[in-house]
Amino acid sequence: MPLGRLEVQPSNEMWAGNESGPSEWTLDTLATAAQDLGIQVSRCQVRRILLTEGVR
């Protein structure tokens, strides 16, 4: 689980500016992490999946 709020950099790498903060995933970082694992999913698809599952 990432530490702090992750941001996707122009190089498509994820970086947390404040690693002492609580873990926080955004739709962009979830989609990027999935894509890094070979799962082709868009930010919009991640959002729909989370809404369907009742995740906030």
C-alpha cells in the first residue's frame, strides 16, 4: 500500500510527496497501478467498479 497521496508523474511513475501521511489511492493511481500489472482499465472503469461495489 502506498504511503501518502500518490501523484502520477509525466513519466507515468507514481510518487508520494509526503510519505509520512496516510495511504491514499486516487482513481488515477489505481488505474496506473492496474496498467503496470498488465490490466487494461481506464480511470472511468475504475470509478464504475468502485461505485458498483459501494467503495468510497
